Amino acid sequence: MEHHGVHIFGCYGRRFALDPENVEVSELGEPNLRKMEQGDVSSRAIRAYQKALDNATDPPPVASSLEFENITDIALLVSQECNLRCIYCYADGGRYDSGGYMKEETALQSVDWLIQHSGDQERICIRFYGGEPFLKFDLIKKVVNYSKRRAEEVGKRIHFCVTTNAVLLNAESINFLKENNIDVVVSMDGPKDIQDMQRPCVNGEGSYEKTVKQVRSLLKVRPETFARATVYDDSPKEKVIEGLREIGFKTPLLTHISGSMFLESSAKQDDDKLMSLIEQEGESFLKNLRDRNETYFNQGRIAVMWGRMIRQAMELFISSSKKTIHCSAGRWYVAISCTGEIYPCHRLVGVENEKIGNVFENALERDAYRAGPLPHQEKCQSCFARYVCAGSCFHDNLTATGSIYETDEIWCSLVRRTVEYGAAIAGSLTQEDKTFLQSQECIPTESACPLDLF
């Protein structure tokens, strides 16, 4: 229910008032709710919304132009081929509609391009991506060595990450990751039955046994390695999490399938089931908070995607902060294809209309990504979730509606419910709750002085 720009909703058997423009929330008892509906805003519980009620006008437009940052992070697609055939892959088997491998000249030019476009920023990052990047391990080694030398020459600090299915890891590559302090994300979907079904090899054989030995060797030297699991169809999240933790992952992160720009019919999930999962996760979040379950919160890295989204919404309402940009795509982060073409992010590689440059040229045409989807959608301007969702993901919008700016209404309904859960939790936290969440790095620790930067 909307009342003069304030969103009234129910969660956990209670009623809340959400002021989207100021990113504030307050619990409403029935007497206060009736007063509010009658236009009486004298009660303490709803006094915070006096301004919104008195100025019952359309919300101010979202800023349509923001300054670009220097580019500091790139995804380097050294391989657009893959040794697995995941049944939900949005990238058409890792080929991104074309396939191929990056040449050494292109890779080293990409490093020089990053250094040039990072401007005066001291920190830069290269994320090796694919396909499966370890199909080009020799090139990865050359890029790391060249990047370190070039970064030292210009006085920059460089960090490396890699996302891999881990099948090709061996003693040499694992030692290389350790020696060069490269952060690793392993794409793995849980126990053997789920992994083999969802992530088969090219020849149709299961990949679990080809993966788990290498992963355990990796975890011995890089114990903080993340596992990224895709929950597909009816994969039970508890079984996935348990399977990954049994292997040794401290931080399993679950996400859901994404649409594809390269396949006529890409994987989809039942919308009613997704809403049910959000309701379950909302209840689970509160229960685990009350139980002080450190395993669930895992230093801010909640395993289930919907739980992470609820946490992010909660944090914004606690701090009354506005999120106007959904992600860094095209702003300080871009992806470079195996041929040197530049795209706003790795998920948009191969989508010709979204190409924004080439590493062998200086021009970078990224105006379309200046402000994100939010100011371009009329329906977002009056949505109570606008400063949490920020208009959603460019790629998800494009696959669902054909426009990077236009959100899918079904996805909107799912996001709105996660925002309600996050706001409801923020509006009912005790000081003990906040102290626990701060200890789990789920909300910022309050500083005694706003000038205390450390």
C-alpha cells in the first residue's frame, strides 16, 4: 500500500512504513497505522515521515548524469572456450557467440590499456576469465609477469583474480596461484550428483571427480578460495552448501541462473518458486540473527543470493544511504574479449551493440552506462525499492526485455519483496542485534568521529 509516497507493508506479522526517498523505515502498530491513513502524523512512530506526507508530490528525478571514474578493474577473457558444458551457461558454452583464444599481443596490450586508463589511481586489478582461463595457463603466466613489471614502473599496485572450474588445475598452476597471491573463485555446484548433472564435461561425463581432488589441493594453499554455485531448477540449497563445505570451502556463494543473449531458449526458473525461496530466506535471515548463527552470516558472505540481497537492503536502511548505480559495469570495470574488444562487463561480451571500444584504440564510448538504468525508467521513479535495486543489472535487463535500461516486471516483484524483508529487519533491530551484525561485518561499525578514517 502506498500513502503519500510512503510504502506500507507487512513482514514477520508486523506492519512497517518505508520512506523510499529518505531510505528510512519504521514499525507501525495498528493505532499508528490508522492515524497515518487518516492523515494524522503526530505519533512518534511516523513523525519521521512528516516531510514526505506534507510534500505529497512526485519524487525528485534520479540524477541522469554522473562522472565516470578511471578504469581500474578488467576482466581478461584469455579463453572463450571451455572444457565443460554447464546446462545453464549464459555464454553459450563459454564461447560468447564466437569462441577463440587471446593472443599474447592482445593480452599485453590490454595491460598497457588498463594502466593508461587507470589514470592516477594507484590500485588496479586484472581478473582472468573465460570460458575456462586455464586453457591458456601459459598466457596467464606471461600476463602476470608483464603486469607486475609494468605496474612497478609506473608506481601502481596490481591485484589478480581468476574464476575457474578447477578441472585443469595441477601442482604447477596451484603453486603459481599461491606464489603470486592470486584470489580464486571456483565455479562448482555442490555434491557429486548435482555437479555431474549440471556441469558435465564436453564428452558428457561428470566433472566432480575431475574437480574435487584439485580443489582440495588448492584449498590447502589458498584456504579463502570462494565457491560459486549456480542453483538450477530444484537443486536443494542446503545440500549444495553442505556439499561445498564438506569439500573444504569456507565461503560457498549461491546464485541463480541468468538468461542468455546467444541461445534461442535459455534456462529459466519458476517465478513462484523464486518468490517462495525469498519468503523462506527472509524467515531464515531473522531466525539466524536471533540465534546469533555465525556460520550463516559468515563475515558478511551469506551463502544464498536472496539472503545477500536482504542483507544489502538492510544495510542501506540502517544507514539511510541511496544506491543509484547497480554495479560498476562500464564505470571503473570493463571486460576485454579474446580479440581485444571492450565491453561494459564480462556478461555482455559478444553482444555487438554493447561493445564500447578496443584495446588497440584510445576511444571508449561508455555514455550509455554513465548513470545506470535507474533514471531511464519511468516506473522506477515511483518504486519504493528504487534506491536499493538501482534499476537492476544491464545484462539481466537486456536478456529479459531487449533493453539494458528496462527491467523485467517479474524480477521487479522479487526484488521488491527482498527490499521489504531487508527494511523490516532494519526497522526492528535491537542494539544487541546491531552489535552482532557488526561483528559479522554485515553492517559497518559505527565510528565515534566522522573524521576517523581508520
